[in-house]
Amino acid sequence: MDTLSDFQNRCVLIIGDIMLDRYVYGDVRRISPEAPIPVLRATRRRVVLGGAGNVAKNVTALGARAILVGVVGDDAAAGEMLQAVGAATDGITLITATDPKRPTTVKTRFMSGSHQMLRLDEEVTDPVEGELAEDLLRAFAKGLEMADVVVLSDYAKGVLSDVVLPRAIAMARAAGRPVIADPKRADLAAYDRVTVLTPNELEVRTATGISAVDNDGAVAAGQAALDASGADAVLVTRSERGLTLVRRGHAALHLPTEAREVADVSGAGDTLVASFAIMMACDGDMANAARVANVAAGISVGKQGTATVSHAELVGMLHRQELLAIDDKFMGMETAQEQILAWRQRGLKVGFTNGCFDLIHPGHVRLLAKARGRCDRLVVALNTDASVRRLKGPSRPVQNETARATVMASMAAADLVMLFDEDTPLELITALLPDIIFKGADYREDQVVGGDVVKAHGGEVGLIDLEEGHSTTNIIRRMAPSHAA
């Protein structure tokens, strides 16, 4: 959530096929006497940015800035594009190369109610070469100076040609910018050295010959795409089956779709790419970027038409998910064992720590953060109220077990929260068999309860340096005089 507040400070450079999407709305009340075709009586017209321009619209709707680079013709449609940029938002900077020999790409849709009757495409898809390519790359270099991340928005209209594409990638990588490519080519080698490829299920199947319908297929297709492209990662978008992120040196990450009701999938891919790019510009965490992008795309498909997602909508949805996730982290033994098994099947390293955690203080926060940094998932076990009273005396705990578990579940470092009633967590550790058990460095390794059990199963004990000056007992002692008063 903190990352989303940084969106306003980020700038995404999009280069690719910019289009104008024209819509002509009207009524059909008769058939033409000239031919057996419906007659549309126009009542309303609308012009919006399309193609790479829709990615830019999504970037600015989410609160970041966008620089849009592409090719336009020397025609009236180019002027309309400028107007469309101004109408979309004040957060888009348009930098174009002009080709008097090719028209600005325009797609005109004739609509009767919600039904599309006809689409008219005005375009030239010849590869951009020669002086036009040089003009385009100069525009790209100008935008690169101001950008944090680059998106290659390829709609196979000729802008990202064999001349432009490799040089744009090389320039971005030399400048240290992450490069996200939304590919249309079947030959993924053309996207050599991009940071992340974002093909959909059809695109990755066309490129690799491997179906990504199920999780295993998505991983195999993603790995084949990695090998073919030389990318650092491949994010396969799988429609109602969610996303699969395949990275070098990491277990694959599968994310189920976040869509509750699907109204229209138009433009959801652009929403996903835009949100993923902004997240990569913020902290470079691909897994986190994929999760946020998945949520944004889920919001998008719940809207009619090619819709953008606002920053407020994304923050609101993520906040609701965080509140739900707090409850989801509470687990009993059987559910916890199933969850840990699922994590292990994904190749994740499971850590464990325990304590009373009566009053959470900075020492606790740092211990948990350090422990979570050494594993992929962290289980935190809390003593029940009865257990705390036996260990600490009748005046403890200050907060009951429900309150303590709720606070713990709200912490990002804790992935699973449990309660145990025994004096020690040995029974719990024996049942869960974590890969690593954490304790403060005031313990010796041979003093850590359950350490021998974990090590006997190939695990390890991790001792975390404690922050001096922080103690629940001392906090309570300092509070005592004020209570007496």
C-alpha cells in the first residue's frame, strides 16, 4: 500500500503503435434499398486514444505520468490525436515522428446500441525504417531522459520494426531502465534482453507451441518464452485463469483472477501492463508488481468498454483485500498444514517463530522483518492467554489472544498466524516441520525449542540479533505508576 503513494512520482515511457479509436453511435431502423444492409443513422461520435495510447491513459489514470512516443501521419487525424491526448488527461506527454507517406492509424467502429456493426481500419503497417526510424529513436531518447521504466506496446502496425525495436531495448537497458514488452511477434527472439515479456495465452502458445491452459503448461510455455527471448521474466496472462509469472532462479508464481464479474475484457491487458510497469518503477519487485497488476486488471474487466482504472479504485480494492487477508491468516492445525504443503509444492521456504507478542514494539517488528527476509513465508505462533499466564503470571497478557493475533496478522511480515496452548511450541513445530526456525540471538542454537526436530529433517535454526532497549515487561513496568495514579 505504501508503494501506491509513490505512483505520482513515477514516469512511464511508452513506445509503440499509437491509434485513434473513433466511435460512431446511432440507431438502425431500416434496411437500405440499395443492398441488404442496415442503415445506421448517426447520433453521436466519440474519439479516444487507442493502442499504445490506451496504455498511456491507464498509466495516468493510476496516478503516474506517461510519455507516449510513436508515428503519426501528416493529416487531420494527427491533430485529432493531439486533442485526444488533451482530453484524456494532462499527465500524457506526446512525442511523435511524422511520416507524410502513411496515415495516422485510425479504427472507426460503427455502433448500434452495444452492438458493433462494422469496423473501418485506416492504416499502413509497413515497418518503420530509414530516416523515419531515426526520428522515432530520437524522440524515444528524449523521453528516456525523463522516464523510470519503458513499455514496448506492440500492435504489429510497423512502429516496433526490426530497426527500431532492438535499438530501443539497447538504449533503455543502457540507461538502466526496466523494459516491459507486450509482444505481438511469434518470434520472441526479437525482444532480446527485455526485462519482462507479457504475452497472453494465445500469444505464448503461438510463439512456443505450448498451451498455457493449466498451471504446468503455463510454466512450460513461460520457460520456453524465457529461453527464446532472453528476458529476465515472462508474465503469462491467462484470462479467467489468472496470471503466471516465470522468473529465472525462482519458483513460478500463479495468481488466480481477481475479477468477480466480467463485463468486458477490452483493454484489460493495457491496464495490467500499465500497473505492472508503474510498480516496477517504484520498487522493482516483480512478484509484488504482478499481484497489483492482477488486481487492477480484475477491476478493469468489471467495467463496460475499454475502461481505465483510477488510483483511488486500486487503493480501495487493495485495502479491502488487506482487511480480508488479516482474517485469512488465522489458521488451525489442519488448514495450516495444507497451506504449508501448498507453499512447499511451489518451492517456497517456510520459516517459523513464536512468542507471546503481548505488546508489539519496535524490537518485535525488526525481528519479524529480519526473519521474513530469510524465508519466503513466515509462520508466527502465539501463546494462548492460558499459556501466557502460566509463563508470565496472572497479570499477563495485557491484550487477549484474539487482539494479539489480529495485530500480528495485520503485519506484512507474518504470512500465517496460529495459537498454541502448551508452554512451548514443540508439538506445533513437530507437526508443521518448518524449513527454518527463528529465535532471538539471546538464545544459543541448542536452547531453541524444536531446533533439533527441524534440523533432523534437513532444516536450520536462525538466530536474529535483537534490538536493545525494547521489552514488553519494561514497557508494562513504565506504565505502572501512571495506572496507580
